[in-house]
Amino acid sequence: MAEAQTARVLLLSDAGCNKPENPLSSGRIMAAFSDGSKMKPIITKQSLPETAAVFHEEQRIFWTAMGFPGKPDGALWTSNLDGCDAEAIIPPGGDLNTPKQMILDPIRRKIYICDREGLKLVSCELDGSCVETLVTTGDPDNPEHKFDATRWCVGVAADWEHGKIYWSQKGAPKSAQGRILRASLDMPGGCTASTRRDIECLMEKLPEPVDLEFDATTQSLYWTDRGDVPHGNSLNRCRVGILHQDRPLTCHPLEPTRYEVLARNLHDPIGLKLDLQRQCIYVADMGGTVYQFDLDGGNKRRIYSDDEACYTGITIV
């Protein structure tokens, strides 16, 4: 008989929006387990925490905190794996407006962050220094740009081997304005964040795409979608290595998708993490539920369910 696998240690971002307390100060980072064992908070009193990631070489957790949406008070935090020694390496009022999903580059030792109302995709060093804007989608000082959800950069993933970065621009709720785009990690010569010529739109007219994950072994992009049914509130996958700039995939609510919808009937899903070693996917939604799926979307299992939780991010320790 095969030996039972030990439970994965997970980190969940609970934005605090479903609690009676002030959500701007009741967010938490929770330590949890893939077998559904009792979870516990390791970071508290956060201002709408969004996404956490672990840099194993440094034994540090990094996470974004949105702050008040639309105000330049977002932050990037780090701590030890147990939540101690927490500090804001990009403090509120710094270089971030409303930071959303972030990823860690193990090769370049950088952090990449989508800044929603900041209308940009940025990178920085592990200590929060050297913030560089890679993509801008508008002028955040222009209210028409700032509150145009088609310009909002939300989810981010990367193909480190081929030097590509992917991001989602979700569009307004229930609008089918969502897009997923791709560009090089390195800025093309002679270009700026607002003039770069290498941006490809891979998919458009999506319900409301949010967080992304990339599987380099199959050149597949996974994403969660908060949009309306039938194709929203879903977990999705597409082989992106074969997509090109002049042929973006489109989505229509009354037609079959040209990508795979792996799972439906989620409740505002955002958090997403692939576990390629164990061939499964973890998804966390704003309805307070954490799910585990096979890589093809099968064997859906609820790991946690809490009506007072609002999960916006998930990662593996």
C-alpha cells in the first residue's frame, strides 16, 4: 500500500471583507493545511491583504495589501514563515496604489506586482527597492483612466524560461471586457512602459479574469474568473504557447469557449495555486471556500468553508 502523503502547508489571504469589523484593519494571513486541519492566523490587522508568496531560499513570506481601493495606500509586506519580523518594504503612500497579485522570480530575485488603480505592472527587489514600471495602461491621475476597469492590471504569472510575463486586465463586473496579455520580461530597446511594442493580447471578451498561474511543462495558463455565468465564477486553462498577437481568443456567453473551463459554480474565485508535484490545483474564493482540484478540474474537494472569511489569495509553504 502506498504511503499517505503529508498535508501541504498553505497560506491564505483573508481580506476581512465578510466580517463585522472594519475590513481596512481586519485582514489576516492564515496558516492552513491541505487536509482541512484547523487553521490559525499568523499575520493580523492587515488592510485588505491580497496575495501571498513564499521565497523558500530566504525563508520569507511576501504579500500585498490593497489598502483603501483607489487611494495610494497599498503596501508590500514581508515576514518570517511564522509571521514574525513583519515589515512593510513598500509602505503605504509609497510606490503602490492598489496592489493585487504578485509573483516571485527565483532567478532574478525580483518581485512582480499588478497595481490595479495604479494602472501598471511593476517589479522591485526583494527589499522593496528599485521599483520599475514595466507596463502602464493609463494615467492614474486621470479619473477617467483610473476608474476604467478595462485598464486594471490584476493577475500576473510568468514563463521564466522563455522570459515572458502574463497579466490580466479584468474589466468591469458582468461586462465581458476581460483580457489576458503577454510581453517580454525585458523592456524592448528604445521603449518605455507606455510605448512598448511587444504586448500581445492573447484572449479578450472574457467575463472577468483575475489571478493567473503558468505551467511551464505544458505551456498552459490557468486563471480564475469572477465574472457572470455561464463562463464566469470559474477555473480555466489554455495552451498559450501556440497563441499569437494577431489571433486573440474571444469569449461569448452564448457560445462554447475556445479554452477549457475546468470548474464552475465557484463564488467569486480569486486565489489560485498550482501544485505540479502532486498534480493538483488550489483555489480560494471570496465566499470563504478553499477548493482542491485535479489539474483537469476533476475531483473537486472543499478543504475549508467559512462564511465570515473572504479569501483572495493562496500559496504553498
